[in-house]
Amino acid sequence: SLLGNNEAMRYSSTRCGVQGLSLEEAILMGFSTDKGLLLPETIPVVTPEQLQKWSNLSYVEIAQEVVGLFATDIPPQDLQQVLQNCFQEFRAADCITLHALDKTSFIAELWQGPSLSFKDYGIAVLISLVNYYMSKSDRHLNVIVATSGDTGPAAVRAVQGKHNIDIHCLSPSRRISKIQERQMTRIKASNVHVYSVPDGDSDTLDQVVTELLFGKYASKVGHVCSVNSVNIGRIIGQVVVYFFTYLAACKKAGVPVGTKINICIPCGAGGNLASGCLATLMGLPIGQFGAATNKNDSLTYFFNNGLLLKGKKTTATMSNAMDIQVAYNVERLLAMMVRRSPYTKSGQSIVKLIMEDFEDPKTPSVDVLPLLEAKSIQEALVRCGLPPVTSLSISEDATKLQMQQLWKAQQYVLDPHTAVGVSAAHQIAMLGKTVPSVVISTAHPFKFPESVKLCIGTAPIAPSKESAMLLEEGVPTYDTTVRLAKCAQVVCSRILARRNRATSKL
């Protein structure tokens, strides 16, 4: 359904148990209380005429236009101030730069933010909105984040010094790069709390977050908000990326606005892809998405076979931020696929049935195609107005080879995650065609000096003096080190202790 310009945007759960939320309520809820993920009830439409008018706008101006369609509960002048402030630490004048592989193929360098990863773009918007909502009524919020490597640094950087927000960041410390670790542990702010969980990985730490939100500790910790890509604020912030990148690619390729382009995305939990799909439903002309995974290929298996696999353990790779086997944003993609008729004939939520089956410990895997009434995921995507998604799993050897090839051809340094995306784009035959194509570059190669040097024989150059300081050795100073089994209990205790100290000062 379409949204009129003067109507208030409302949000509902993918599982249909929560409806009618404002953006403030949706963002501060994070996970929906029915355990679903939140999406706008209506898709705001960007017409071809509007898109054409946006072609000469700056990144911040496009952010104001796009976020304004979703944040109808914030006065336009307030939103303008929020968005102008949240991108001040980005290095590039327009926040995103495009590197040309050839005349029609580009790499979108989404590492111009303070933590050098694409996570900065969504998290900057989300944390700025959270801070706005908290500050206007002088409230305090505990936010929690489980990181696979890049979300943590972006989140703690965005939250540091904001007195209305405390962040509790769970890090799988044996599975991240030294640079990623230093980015989190060298921020000395009283509202930042980083936990080392040596026996954890991204999927198991996500389960800790779920336990704190819905399990036995939920009543004790009170209101805690997740800032992982389960949060609709992250998705909205990343929608901006796709509109800006599309317009920049049209300009670089010399094609008119309205031309369909193809985009290949390195994928982990699927939030970046979900944002691109939402942008497409809004009217962004995308012909095809590529969804590139590393050896952790559950998302690829879903697109190719229509099955949600369970119990696959994560494998450590060079592209560690993508070492995820439970791509929870599949739930949002499923909701988009059934958005025109989200209920079965007996009145049950289709997505709820699928996800409850997936969450049932007795079920080894879930075939989603019968409930989608489709022969393939591609059929279900195209039927609901989304482009086809071609998904490939890229091996470690192919990742290394891609880094070496582009270094030899252009002296251009890829990080391992982007190399997964470029390799997949080549195999899908997206690159070097008349149709423009973009590979999303998700992290600066400087964050992975060991992997880069191993592949191309030279270490990546630090993009700034501040970044160069991260090369200095030192023992990481986590708030505490905790085993996975005790993680939820320890975080709960920390939140309660801090709350008690704050109460005693009153």
C-alpha cells in the first residue's frame, strides 16, 4: 500500500502480533515483543520524478529526504539537525565514494565513517535518533549489541559520550581482528561497556541478546534495546545508502536516472540486503541483487533451495564479520514476500508459522516454499515486486585470489569482505556489462592488515592519523571477560549495578 505525504508512518511486526507503532516506539523496542522484526506498515513511494530531483543532492540531503519518509513523528527542522550532526565524522565530503572497476562497474566505498565499516551508516542514524528521543524527555536507555567484528566498533563509537545511553557490547574476542578489537577497547567513555566472550561467536552472542530481551533476565534488566540490524532504525539508515549509491552510479556510468542497475552485497545477517530490498520496494530501480556469503553459507542455501537450515556451526574466515549462520533478516525478506497477503486461509501469520517452526528445537530445517506458495525463492521475490537475488558462497581461496587479482590489475586494495562481493559479482557475470553494477564495499582494508599482507604482500595504508594509532600494540582492556554460559547473567548484573548507583545519587 502507498503512503500519503501527510500520513503518519506506523510500524508492525513481521509476525503480525504488534501493530501501529510510531518510529520512536519501534526503534526503542528493537526486537518486537512478539519476537518478530519490525517493518513499516506501508511502503513510502519515491516517484521517478522525485528520484530525478534528488540526483544532485548531497548525502545528508538525501538522508533528510529518505529518513523523513519514515520519521513522521519528528518535526522536519529537528530531523534536519539530527542528520546534519550524525555524519560530521565521516571523512569523504559526500560520505560515500565510488571506485571504478571499468566504465560501468563500481565499488561503493562504504568505509568513510569513523569505524571504517558500512555499519557506521546505519548506526549513525539509529543512535542519533535514539539520542534525540531520549534527550527530549530526559530518559536513559541501555542498548545492547552482539558483534561479529564491525557492528561493535561502529556502535561504541556512535554512543560514546551520550549521557542518555549506555552501551553493552558483546565481542567474540577470539574471532575478530586486532584492529577491530582495539577500536572497541580503546574508547574510554563511562557509558561504553565492552565484554570479551572468548568462546562466543556472532550467532551464540545473538542468543544472549535474545535471552536478555525475552528470557529469565528480561524482567530484571527492564527496558533494553538491541542496536543490531534487528532494529528498524539500522535498516532505515542503510536505505539512504542505496538511494545515494544508485544516483552516484548513474552519474558515473553516464546513464539516465531511472536506468536499472545491479548491486552485489557481501552478506552476514542480511540487514544490508533487507535495506536494499526495502529501497527497491520504495521505487529504486534495481534489476538484480547479488548476495555473497563466505563459507558460512546458510543464507545462500536459503535463496537457492528455499530452506532455512538449523544447527550449522560458524566457521572462522578472513571475512569474519560475515561469519554468521543465522541470517535473522531473512524474516524481514519473508515478510516482504508475503506483504500483500500475510495470512494463511485459516488466518495465521505466515511468517510467524515459518519462524516458530525454525525456532522449534525438534525441526532440523524449514522448507518455506509451501507457505509462500512458490516453487522457488526467486518466484516469491519477483511476485512481490522485488528483483531476483542470486546468491553464491565464496571460498577462502577465491577470496584471496580476488584480492590478488585486483591489486595486480589496479593496485587497488580490497578487504576480505569486499573481495567476497567482487568475486561473487564476477561469477554472477554482473561486471563489465552495459548495465551498470555496484559492489558494496563493507570495510576498509586497514582493519585487516594481517589478511591483506598475506594476500598481496603489502600492508594497507591507514586512512588517517587516528587510524594509524590502532597499529600500536597493547593489551586490550575489556570491561570484563566472561564465558558464554554466564554472559547474560553478567550483563544483567552490570546493568542493575549501574542503575542502582544512578538511583543512589538522586
